[in-house]
Amino acid sequence: MNYKIGFVGAGKMASAIIKGLIRTGFAKPEELIATQAETDLLKEKSQILGIEVIADNKVMAQNADTIFIATKPNQVADVLNEIKPFVDSSKLVVSIAAGVTTEKLEAGLPQGTRVIRVMPNTPALVGEGMSGMVGGKNAKKEDLDYIQKLLSTIGKCIVVDNEAQID
């Protein structure tokens, strides 16, 4: 199965994005997949979100075109290491992990990987968010346009020129 969008992590912010994508018709539930570390909550999380939720980040990375890193910042390095073998220039990696720079993301992924860093805020949980985003050195204008449109499902989104403006 090929998924349009995958999420590493199915916490509050990932769930808000997933619900926004489905609510606005940006993506169908069957085009979305998420992973979660707590295996005892997989079934419950899947029912709440209405999408497939699995425990294996590698399987998700193999099968998703766009991969959202939606973990705690201290877990990002391990996640990148885990999914790296399944990421190439055909995939877009988007991080919503606070404080993790595009440089750090690119360093943990194969050379040439298209990366975007997003800083959403909590009003996104009710569809009224304001997200700032910046592309890494390989991100294309189309990638930024696509993610901006995707994030508009949970509020407004602006592209910043300088990553320092994200924090």
C-alpha cells in the first residue's frame, strides 16, 4: 500500500493535522498512516483518528511519500537513523519537532533529501493555528507550496526566509 502522508508519532499535534487533513478533504483516511511507540494504544489511536496506526517506523517510511516527524525533539535522531534506509530524494520529510534545525534533519538523512521544518502552535488543535515553516537546502518551491496548503487545514501558515525566525 502506498500512502500519501505518514506520521512518526500520533500525539496531539500530529492528531490535529491528521484530523484537519480528513475534515477538509485534503486527504482520505486510507491515504494516511501513523506510527506510535505505545503498542497497547495502537488500536485505540487508530479508531480515534480513523486511519491505520502501526508500531513500525520503517514500514511507514517505506510506504509514505511525505513523512512527518512528530516526535519529541530528543527522539528525532533515533527516528532519522531508523528511517534513513527507506528515505530518498523522492520523499519529502517534514519535521514539527521543536528546535530541531533543517541542518540537523539533513545530517540525519541521505544526501539530497528534501526537508521542511515547521513550527505549529497549539491553536492548531482547534483548526486556528499559525504555523511558520522553512525549507532545507534541497526543498523545492513546490514542496513548500504543498506543505503550506496542507497546513492550511489547521489554520494559517507562513513561509519564512530565515530559520532563526522559526523559534
